[in-house]
Amino acid sequence: MKRLTRRALLRSGATGLAALGLPAIIPSSVLGADGAVAPSDRIHIAQIGFGWIGGSHLDTLLNRTDVRYVAACDVNGQKLAEVHKRIVAKHAEDPAKAGNPDCAACRDFREMLARDDLDAVVIATPDHWHALISIYAAKAGKDIYCEKPMTLTIREARAVVDAVRRYNRVFQTGSQQRSNVFGPFRRGAELVRNGRIGTVRSIDVSTGDPPIPCDLPAEPQPADFDWDMWLGQTPSRPYHSKLASINWRPYREYCGGGFADMGAHHFDIAQWALGMDDSGPVKVYPPDGDKRPRVSFEYANGVVMNHVGGNCLGLTFYGSEGTLYVGRDGLWTKPESIAQSPMGSNDAQLDESNDHHGNWLDCIRSRRKCIADVEIGARSATICHLGNIAYQLRQELTWDPVRERFVGNEEANKLLSRPMRSPWRL
């Protein structure tokens, strides 16, 4: 006998209830009448990580009426208590929204994922936890929203894609620029994709610096903080408040630095505009004095993508017929007429989303791929990792985007993955 899930039962309506000998008369709100969201359409979510970006997800999702928080998870006991209080209070304030008086507070994400009433999980941890939690979630049958950059290494990126596909999960990468959240990125990508600036010759991407090794001294560890779980797969080291808050971003052990932080956003848009969502560059060039102050990438079609300094708000495409800048501060072209160019019936139309969380939730219901599907997240993260490897080795690298290996460079290939501290492994 097939397992009858909560959502399957509710979707079956009166017929399903009658078949179980239950009353066929049910309140109209259960079926979604009078503007209410039917419980069968309300997605039960949990979230792990409530730092700066995690708090932003909580602010947004708590105010939705089509989800319900059933669990929250954080290694910081004080933060977890505060979040749990907010989720409970939201239900008292407005029961139609995502609050829940029965929301569970978990210190271990595995306890959270084991819940039968959980449909989907939001992962807003530091980068070194993204891959492992995503894979655990996929195996547990949960759909996934995972912050960017999607992984800590290139091998992790492919492992997450494989797990999501194997277990038929819906996956959204937190690349919100694809959903017009921060600026007109879809419009810019469409103009480039459809040849409005002619043949693309180069792209300048403004993002932060590569990471550095962590050298922070030891500090006293708070009693209500699970530091060993925070470290996870990374090397054991003493507690430091800078890492335990939101300031772990500069350090190589836990992420790809500022380069991967905004790079995961802007390299993603470059890939979108070039039609390279399932591929990547074939050459990576290290810094070379005044000739090339930062890392550059080259695609098989000759397009060169340069890491540049600046305000980190966007990227500039240089073509044979014009130039286009798109960023969180707007879109500009030269000549100016390019920006006003309408899309014709024969032009390639890129997928449209104006709500990144909403796109994820819609795809959970329809089982379609999200606007920033797992393969897209993997390829964008891979570019960040390729650049950081070139910064670390200071070598010119040849990359095979099909086999996802460096050609003729075993030193570089050793950096495709990292040793994981026991008991964690892919």
C-alpha cells in the first residue's frame, strides 16, 4: 500500500477523506476558498542558519502565506532561541502567515531533516556546509534552497548536482539576480544573448578579493555554541567570535573570499548572457603585473572574462557593436539606443522570475527546474573556484568543462577537492 502523505491526503479532498471513513464535510479554508491558502498547497519548510543572509530569508519567508516553518536549526543556541521566539510570535500576530507555535528548534541539521512533516529546507550556513547539508537533504527527500556560492570546492559542486538529480529534488541556488531582485540583470543578459552589442569580445566582472588562510587567535568559547559542529568538515581550530558571527568570509578554510561572494552572482550573469549555463571557460590566467593585475578567464569562443576592481555592483560586456553595463545600480549601454532595443519574436527569451523564493516554491509544486537550478549553481561556483586556484598557484591553467578537470596539471587537480575532517564525507 502506497504511503499516504500529508499533502496527498489533503489534495485528495472529500473523496480521499471519505475513503478513510472520515467526514466529507470540511471547512472551506482547508480547500483554499475565500482567499485562504489550502493546507495542501502550504509547503512545510525548515531553515538552517540565521546569520545576516539567513535573517533576510527569515524576514521574507515568515511573511508568506504559502509556507509554514516547522523547524529551525542553528549551532548558536542564543540565536536559535531568538529565531524560535520570532516564529512562534508571528503565528500569534497573523496565523495565515508562516509562523508556527509548534515549530521545532534543532541544534543538529540531521534531526531537522528526519522530520516526516518537512517538505523543503533553506540552507543559509557558511559556505563550507552548503554541499554536505544539500546532499543530506536530497537523500532525505527534501527540496532545497541553498545560498551561493553553492559549494566550497568543484568536486562538491558535482556531488550536489548528482545527488539532486538522483533523488529528483527541486533545487534553487541563492543567485537572486536571476529573479530581478537586485537589478535589471535579465534584461541585460537578453540584450547580450541576442546580439545587441554584436559579438562579445570581453567581460569585466567587478568582485572582491580571493580568500586568505585563517590565522585568528583563540578566544573563550560561549557555553551555548556548538563550535565543533560549526567547523564541520574543516580543520579543527579554536573558537573565534569573528568566524562565529558573519565575518568568516575572508578565510579560505570556509569559503572563496570576496571573490566568490559577489563572483557567484556576477559570473552567473555572465554565463547566462553567454548561453553557457552548462559549461564554462577553458583557460584561466593568473595575475601578471601591469599586463593583467587580476585573474582572467577565456572561453572556447574567444571571449575573455576579467576580474576587475571597483564597486562590486555589476559587470560590463564589450562587443563589436557596443558596450553594456548591468549591475545593482542600473543598466547603461553605448550607444544608448541599445538599452531601449525591443525583443522581437525571433529573439531568445530568457526565463523570467520576479520572486526568487516564489519561483522555488512554484517549482516545488510543479516539479520544474528553478531559475537558478543546481547545475547553474554548480557552474557559477566552479568559475569562482577556478579563479581562486589560479590566484593560489599563480599558474596558467587549462580547464576541461566537460570532464571538469585541469589538463596536464595534477597540482591543480589536487585542489578540486579538500580533505574532510572526520566523520564528515561526501
